Amino acid sequence: MQPYKHSDLTGKIIGCAMQVHKTLGNGFQEVIYQRALTIEMADAGLSFEREYEMPIYYKERQIGSRRVDFLVEKTISVELKALTQLEDVHLAQAINYLEAYKLEVGLLINFGAKSLQFKRLIKKSDGR
């Protein structure tokens, strides 16, 4: 039994991110990690789109768009950061993107800290 939805897929993505962080360490710009993660996920056989433009809705009307760093398997949004520390605002932003993109699961990954940081995000659509 899976402990949460899409745990196998998020596990693969996190594994790819760990390999990137292990190889590069911290201290690079976000775009460097994005390019390296592109290589790792392709090597892992994951289907993804980079810098995928997603519409943002308000009351069922499109009011704009935003690019998600990665949309993996048309299911998981992946937001990358390269900061010394993740702040609550980054987590809130990533959770808001799930709602706006109408996705159930996302990842927020930070390569900027000494150790890789990641948060699995689940849209709470059932009132929990």
C-alpha cells in the first residue's frame, strides 16, 4: 500500500535530485540545477516538460499563466530553489501553484542548502 498518492514517482524525482546535489553540491544558480536535473530525469526514463507554462484560474476563468520548473509525467509539478534556507513563503507559493494548476501532488526542491531539502506537497481537496 502506498502511503500517499504518486509516492513511487515522487521518490524517483527526489532520487534524481539527490544525485544532482551529491555531484554538484550547493552554491550554483538555480538554472544549473535545473539543467542537471533534466539530464538525471531523462536518464531515469521519466517523461517531463521543463519550464512548462501552466494557466492560472480564478473562479474558473483564466487570469494568467506561470511556468512551472518541471511538469513530470503530466502529474507532478516540481519547483526548484537554490537558497541557503527555504522559507514558509516558498512552501506557500508551491502549494498555491498546485491549486492554480489543478494538480494533486508537487515537489519543492532546494539545492542551495548544504544538504538537499525537499517537500512533498499534496493538495488537500477533501477538506482535511
